[in-house]
Amino acid sequence: MPITDFLVRNANLYGDEVSLIEINPEEQEKHGKTWRDYELVETTRNTPGRTEMTWKDFDCRANRFANLLLSRGFGRGDKIAILLMNCLEWLPIYFGALKAGCIVVPMNYRYTADEIKYCLELSESDVLVFGPEFIGRVENICDRIRGVKLTLYAGENCPTFAESYDKLITYTSSRDPQITISDEDNAAIYFSSGTTGFPKAILHDHASLMHAARTEQNHHGQGRGDCFLCIPPLYHTGAKMHWFGSLVSGSRAVLLRGVKPSWILNAVSEEQCTIVWLLVPWAQDILDAIDREDIDLKNYKLDQWRLMHIGAQPVPPSLVKRWQSVFPRHQYDTNYGLSESIGPGCVHLGVENIHKVGAIGKAGFGWEVMIADENGNPVKQGEVGELAVRGAGVMKCYYNDEAATNAVLRGGWLFTGDMAQEDEDGFIFLVDRKKDVIISGGENLYPVQIEDFMRAHDKIKDVAVIGLPHERLGEIAAAIVELKPGCECTEEELNDFCTGMPRYKRPRKIIFAEVPRNPTGKIEKPKLREIYCGGSLVEAQISG
């Protein structure tokens, strides 16, 4: 069955109940409102900075967009690109494209104009739906994009080079278009994060989306009474596939437009959220704000919050232990995944395995895992190899890129490019990205291990380790260190701290600077390599 059937079911069973809530804290503050101005009531509360949508309205909006596409001659196999910030209309547009039999193409909202053009042409998109934040970028390329036949603007004051999405769907039927969709039909093209260069287009079918939904609901047990706080961008598989658990259970979700610690806790408190998915930097920021006494937990209603989970990147064990000391009643979980495996869940820790914090877990629901050598054969337990996964959520291919597809899909296995090892209990630990391994004097150094160790220092907010060229050793490990606000730290202090690691693992250089991360929380190591390997290093920044 296609994922759209869950939306139809929810509209029939729970039509008048709230499905999605959008909160824009900046808009609330602009109107002089805070979360404490609103009572916790169960009636519709559309106010400045807060809007909500029922399951019936969600389904009707999706139907309207599907019928709009069909009326313009777009249907099975046509590609509909979405370039929007998180908003209430995002998911109805996504589901409307699916209901029309089209292939949905979510776009990274941080793309430059040229990157937008590149991804539209790579995916062979036929329609582009974009929001107010992207007018300048789209206008810059609208006359140069090959293949896009319809450009729709979702928002007020439609620019002259686009048609108004809002006006068009107003006069379009809200009846279900009744397009037959099979599991084998192509459903979505997601883009790789681009941390290794230009993004690749990742093609998934409807069976893949359904597998993601069932995996998520199995892992986190979403029920009708749950409320999921969604903060990461919806264009990414992680946020959407975690929300799929709410879709399966017919429960509420909150789209929060902002990541300040106070905004997150306000939303959890006001909307009575029970499940929150955070990225590592956001969890760190919340704990730091509590430590600085910028936040007093007594001002929030948090007893209903049952689960905090983290994904999209390696999670430092020190962070989880620190979180548990502040929120001892929370269940904790982590999921591993990548866009090529339809997002999180192909490897899963499980709330019952908190004693294994630091591991990414075991094979997720409906998945198989293997740690392989360079020939694709399983390594012995405890040895480092490349993590491979197999299941119904594996992509069909990199769209129009047979060579790249063949490089990662072999014998039904998706080779992830992540180096990992399995402990004596069968739990998998990430060691590092295959391409990020540093070979120094013949020794393999795994940056994630060094980063995890250094993050335990109480003055370090974030750290990234990269390899720098070295005449004698080939490469040396350099640590880019971002300190917590207000903290001072010397190179000597960090070098002394690192004596707790074996000598060959210790970073040879310390660089105090900001650690750049992309919208899904991954460290942008290519950017760091460009800065620190592409030219001369500022000597004052570096300790020898």
C-alpha cells in the first residue's frame, strides 16, 4: 500500500483532530506574545506565530494540489520539486504530488541559485514549488533552468515570473483523484547532503517510503496520544521519516521554526510534546543554557516528555550521560541511517539499550547489516570494516548515474561508506567515514574517536578532526575546536587533556575556530579541508 493511504485513513477516522501545528517563535515575539500567554486548551488556537491543521484539511489540501497537477497535464513519473522552509503547506504539497502519481523532489533550502539549478536539472524536475525566502534565487535562474515547465509560488505577493499556488488551489477540487499507485512506482528523489561535493539524486519507490514508516513506528511506538516535535528541515529524510510514525499512529506533530533552547522547551511545554528528535548541537545548546541558568526548568511543563532521540551524526556518549543527569526520566534512543536507506532506522539502538550509549545499535526493524572488508566479505567480530545494509528501504539507484550506483549497490547490499566494528554483544559502533580516515605514519586514525574523547572536555562545545598534509607522516590529525560561549582555553590545556589518548591518536595541531555544520547537523569537513588544507594556515591559530 502507498504511504498516502495513511493520510486518507486519518482523514476518515480523525478528520476533526489536529494533525500539524506550525510555530514561528520570531513571529510570536514580534506580536508581543509568548507561550505563557496561551492556556493549554483543546480548541483551535490559530494566533500570530501559531497555526494548526486538521487531518481532514491536510487530506483536502493534498487532493487540491494533486488535482491541480493533473489539470495541468502532470502525472505518473513527472517530478515535482519543493523548495520551502518548514511550514504547514510543505507536507500537503508532498502528499499531493504523490497522490497524483508524481515523483516528489525535496530541495535543500540552503542551496545557492546555481545549486538549485543543478539539482532541478539533475532530477529532471518538471514543476517547482517555492516560497518567499527563495524569490531572489529562483528569479536569478528561472530563464536558465532546463526542463521546468511550471513554477508555482506559495505565499503572498506572487512574483511575475511564477504562478500563485495559493490562488490556483483555491479553485481546484478537493476530491481524491483516485490515482492507482503501486509499491514499485517511483515516489521520491532525495539529494545526498553534498558534504563530498555536488549532491547526488537518490531515487526511492513507494515500498521504500512505507518501509520507513513501519520501521519508525516499530522503533518508537507512537500512539494516538503522542505529540512529535519536528525541528529539522522537512526536505531531509530524517525529519520526514520520524514524522511518518505520527502519520501511522494518527497523532499530532509540531513544526517548530527555530532552534533556540527556550523556543524548543516552550514548544514542548505549550503543546505537550512527548517525543523530540534533536541534533547534537541543539541538545548541547539546551544543556549549556541550563548550566548558565538562562533556562529554569521549573518554568516548563515537561512531565509528559517521554523520549529524546538523536540521529544524523555520531553522538558523543558524554552528551547522552550529561542529558540523563538533567532529564533522568527520559528514554533515550538513536537511529543510524542515510538518504540512500530512506533515512533513519536501518541501524537502531533501542531505548532498552541505554547501557550501550556510543553504539548505533543493531539491525533495525526489517533490516540486515554486515561489516565488510574491501572485497565485500564479512570481517571477523571486532574488526573494522565498511558498514553495509540491506532491506526494502534501500534506494533504487542514483538517478541517471549508473557508475555511482554500481559503486555502492552490490548484491542487494548498500555500502554506506561508514567504517564500523561490532562488539562482543553484537552492537555496532561507528568508527568514521571511509573517506575521512586519516593515515598518519602508517596508522589509521578515526576522527570520530578523537572527537568523542575531546568533547568530554567541559570547555569544548564542538570539535572536528581532519587530516592535514605532512611531509614525513603523510598526514597528521588537526582538531578544530569551538569553545563554549564565555570559556577561555589554551592549546597547552587541550594538549594535556589529550594525553588520556594513545600518543598516536592525539591531534598534532589545535585550531580554535567555529565548527561548520550543515542543516542536518553533519560536520562540513570538506569546507574545513578547503580552509585549512587549501592554502597556508595562519600560524597564530595553530599549535605545533
